[in-house]
Amino acid sequence: MMATTWGEIIKTLYTRYRNLVLYGIIGAGSVTIDFAIFWLLTYFFPEYYILANVISVNCGIINSFLLNRHFNFKVKNKSVFRFVVFYIVGILGLLISSGLLYFMVDLRGMLVLWAKVLTLFVVTIFQFTLNKNITFRQNG
């Protein structure tokens, strides 16, 4: 039976893409934490924006893992192993974002906060794909 009302369409899409939707919501919260800490650190120490990125991304990684494990993927076995894998994915994202920041800020002269916003989109897609298929795989 095909959905006919907007409510039914939204419910069908949510059911089909639940993990992605929740990952996005949790990710938005983690990105907010990441960005707020990054902004605060670069406000006081603008010359250390790469170090600020390392600190802020780590805060976002920890927050995101805890919320995704509990509310989104609901896979609570092998927590230490899953955290290590999630953290490695996060560090890969950190390396990508730091490289992109360096390129956009130092080589292209972009404002650091705009550059940070752009890196968030690239890294989110990359990390969702790896975390869904590796970190929180149901049979993993």
C-alpha cells in the first residue's frame, strides 16, 4: 500500500532512513559541540586553529559515539571495540578536516569559521558511511 498523506510519507521515509535521520540529529548536536568549542578556542587563541580543531573534534567524537550507540544504532555489545573503531573513523575525519582547513585557510585565505563549516559536510558523509557499515554493524 502506498503512502497517501504527508504524515504517511514522512513516516515511511523516517522508517526507511531512520539511522541516517538520527545520525544527522545526533551529528548536529555533536557538530554544535565541536563548533562551539572550536569557536571558543580560536577566539582566544586564533593562531592555534589546528590544535583547536583537534580538541573540538575529540569532544564531538565522544559525544557522538555515546548518543549513537545508545539511541540510534542500539548496539551495546563490544562497546570498547566499537568505541575504538568509532574513534579511528573520527580520527580519519579529523585528518580530513585538518587537511581541508589548512588548504582553505592557509593556502586559499578563507575565513577559518567558514572553512570549518565546509569541512563538516564532507566529514559527516564520510563518517556516517563508515560508522553505519563498520562500527555499528549489527553482526559485528
